[in-house]
Amino acid sequence: MSYDIIIIGHFSNDKLVIRGVEKEAPGGAVYYGGLALGKMNIRSAIITLLNNEDFHKLDILKKNGVDVFAHESELTSGIRNRYVTDDLDKRICEPLTFAGAFKEEHVTNIDSKVLHIGSLMAGEVSLSLVQYITKRFPKVSLDLQGFLRVRQGKELKFADWPEKEQGLASIHTVKADSVEAEVITGEKNLSIAARMIAGWGPKEVLITHSEGLLVYAGGEVFEAPFVIRSLDGRTGRGDTSIVAYLARRLTSSPEDSCKFAAAVTSLKLEKEGPFDRTFEDILDKIDRDY
């Protein structure tokens, strides 16, 4: 079967520690991004690796119209995210378990207009697999988190991606947050960082930050703010932003897709958990605030 968008990445059994209170929550781009895609009126699917005891946790995706290609692993990945201040852009990430690396066989016999590589951390998707994917799919999107976030002892730390020029050469769309953009470019100015990332090959770059989204495409910079009443749903912000952008980008311009993604993400940020509003809610939000 052919899809509009497929996400590949680990499903994660996360632990969130906010203001000293810890609770368990599902995570990963396949979860947050997949459920957002389920509201976009397109054909979508996820490819993931996890222990078969956790397969039932993917049922919510199926119920929301997202096809699931789950492959068995010895472990299900897990991360503890500790937010130590009220600034939810700053967190300490501790790797708990790791489901292993994806293989070429996981992405064969499946087709999509866009494949988004939404890995959690380095080691999940190799450079050779990135290069294989870019040959198989007409358009590939990549989240830098899965290549810059490296396991170092008891923490996940950001480090530059030594293979970035080879890895990004055939990527169409790159997603980063402001921290990741600075790590890979050394540049704090987001517009300059986006241009630098595009210089390695990507046609379009989306950067999330505390105030909103920035998109670099076709030599132009587009921006759209988050318009929110609360910030209870920080976890999953980037995954929601990029899939909303990719979904809208199937039929619309980069500028319009940037606004659309900002509207979707604003609605998601107001409530803990994955995006669960309707497509009509998105359109109302755009009419009202954008």
C-alpha cells in the first residue's frame, strides 16, 4: 500500500518528571507525530521497533486511522525527561532502554510520498540506512534529534553529527529545535543556522523554538508564532510541528505550511499528551489567530 506520510522511529516508554512529580507516558515521533497525522485527513503509517509486550500500546494509532508496522525487539526504548525549572525548553534526558537499530528490511515493500525519520537518539538509524531511504522514497524528512542526541553515561547529551554532510545531502526537509540547530551549526541566530543547514543539501529547514516556528525554503525565511493560553503539553512539540508541516506541505506552500504547523502545535501545547483536536479546530485556529 502507498501512503502520503510514513514515520519511522522508536516508540518509547517515557518517564516525565515535572516539578518533582514523575509519571509514565508514551513517547516518540511515531506516537506524538503519528496521532497528529491521524487528524490530517491523509494516508499515514508508522514503522517502529519495540518489545511485543508493548504492541498493544500502538492500538490507539490504529483507532485514529494510522497503519502500524511494528517489528519485534528485545526491549522497548525508554527515556526519563526531567524538567528541572519552569522553562520547559530545558530538560535533562536519561536513556533507560534501547530497542536497537532499524534495518533496510524494515522499510522495503512499503511506499510513501514522504518518509520522516523521527528517531529518538543516535544509533537508531545509521548513515547507510539514511542513504538507502533517500534512494527508496521520493521525499525524505529527518529530525536532527535522532542524530545529535548521543548516549553518554547516564544522560543523553547533544553532540555534533560527524557525518552530517553525507547524511543531509539528499534530505528534503530537516527539523531541529533551537538547541539542536546551534549544536550542528555553532550559530545562535536561527535564520543563519537554517541557511547553514540548507547548505549541506536540504531544500527546507524547520526550526522550533519557545516562541514559534521558523521555516527556511526557497531562499526565504517564514515565521509563525505559537498562540497559546497555557504550556501544559511541551513534550511532543517538535514531532507535532514537523508532521503538521509535512502534511500541509503535500498541497500548500512553505509559508502556508509554517502557519498551519504553528496553529496545530499551539493547540497541542495547551494540553498534555498528543494532539487530539479536530481538523475543523485547526482551521478555526488559523482563521482566528493567523
